[in-house]
Amino acid sequence: MNLDSLITQGQRPWSPKPDSQILDVWHEYEIPLTGTFQLRGCSVLFTQVMETPKSTSAWAYLCLSAEDAAEMEDIQFVSLDEMHDFVESRFTGKEAVMALARDDKITHWSRVTVHNSLNGAFEEFLDTIIQSVDDDESNRERRVRAKLVGLEAAEDELARV
């Protein structure tokens, strides 16, 4: 399946295309956070990588081979840590789609190879978005506004430490 066709802007992260079907939720907290869904005959593994207090969340998607999909049917985990380790191992070394959602609606996405971890791949994705703003020489106000938001986020993180 073409990775670029996995997501539609404005869709929910756990159902990123209007024709997503057969949602199998492995973990949820008010919303589905990790599991699989079917899209045009392909099984897709999804997981929330992280979320912020300001309703922004990071998501990852991976098209599964038929063998991996069969292995995951009726899968159960003893703990959340076991599930997270399993999911991370499935993404590692593969090209996946990283997506950013605000208020549970997808806003941005891109393909990224997951080299060592989902967090590292998502950081690479965010760096690309930030670089696109920095490279926009035509709109200094946009660049400054983005940097101010980044500063606010950094201050929020420092306050928690």
C-alpha cells in the first residue's frame, strides 16, 4: 500500500481515512491509543507516540505484511510495557507514517524511517516541519511566532522538571 494514502487531513488518528475498517483496539484511554485497522485490504498498526497538555498528539502508522498481520490476530499482552516494546519492535527499521494531530484531528503527516525508536522518528518528523518554517524567508512573522510557541513549550517542560 502507498504510505502517502494512509491519512486524510482532519480525520481521527485511530481512523485516519474515511474508509478505515475493523478497528482492533489494544489500548485505550478515552480514545483508542494503539491497535490495528484495515484499509483497502491492508492491516495497519497504529499507536500514539505521545501527547501534550495542549491537545497535540503524535501518532505512528505501519502497513503490516500478511504474516505480521496474522501474527497479531487475537494478540494479548501481560502489561502495557510489553505492548509498547512489541509495537516499538514492529516499527524499528521500517518506513512508517508519522502524524501530528490537534484536538484529535490529523493536521500534518510524513513518511519517516524508524531507525532506533518511535520518539526518534517523530523528532525527525518535527525537525522537518520546524525547518520548513525556518526556511520560509518570505514570512518573518510566521517564523517568529513559531519560535515563540517553541519557547513556551520549552518553558512548560522546564517547569515540570
